[in-house]
Amino acid sequence: MEVEASGPGDSHLFESVLAEAIEAGLILEAVVAQNRREQAAFWRFRETLSEAVFAMHDTYGFDIGLPADALPSFLTETEDAMARVDPTARPWVFGHLGDGNLHYIVTTQAPEAVGRIVYDAVARKGGALSAEHGLGREKTAWLSLFRTPAEIATMRRLKAAFDPRHILNPGRVMPPEDAPA
């Protein structure tokens, strides 16, 4: 995981807290940029991470949001559950962890089972089906885990009011009419 922190204060305090976290086993390893060049190199790494992970075979991406205090249990529970359905499954987690938005990408041979595991866990923990990239077509099937039938009906009415001819992004955001709510 990558963390960027900045602001007024003592960098030695930050490094001592980081060292304590490593000693306590909360962090496995850490690298602290010592200058702007190293900071820029870290950001280049982060910005190319998605491309590198998606270049692997059998990758499935999730853009999810979770309450910050739910992140540790979510990560543990989903990894354990995925290992039971696909021992080769491997999550790659990065994103905006400070605000609970995760790019949760999994290499797996069992994408449907992994999707169910991930979205069920996100819903149980009070998370969001999409953190920043919207619902599109892929996520509409999972909307009923996160919204009540009444909420989905309201969404349909709003969509119909603003798009009575259904020409704006057809098939996106809302599940098909015959899908269970």
C-alpha cells in the first residue's frame, strides 16, 4: 500500500510512528521518499500500477468504497473467502485508502464467485458499489445488494423523468426492467 502524507510537522515523528507500526506487525515494509525526485518516482509507479495489473491474465476489477474502519476486516475476509473458491486468486489493492475508495483488482479463474464475495462483503460492511467510476453496465446486476426495491423504483422514475425516450446511456446505471430489484 502506498501512503502520501504531507503538511507541517516533524518528519521524525512520522518516521517513528511508521517504525512502531512495522515493529507491531501492522506494516510489513515501508519506503519514505527523501526528496522530490523520489516522490515523483513513487507517483509514476502508482500511476502505472493499474496498467501493470490489468496486463496480467484473468484480472477482474472492482471500484468500491468502504468505511475506513471496515477496510482491515474486508481485506482479510475477502481474501480468505476467495482462497476457498479459487486458491490461485490474488487481490491487488490500491487507490484512495484514506477515504475508503479502493481499486480492488483480482486475478482469478472464478470471476463470478469472486464478484459475489467482494460485493457481498462491501454491502455487509456498509460500503458503496462504486467509489468513483460509476455503475456502467457491469455493476447494474449488483445494485439490489446496495439499494432497496423502493430506492431502485425511485431511480427508475427519475431516469424516466429526465430521459423519457431512454436515449441517454441506455443499459447503464439501471438494471433491466425484468431484473430482480
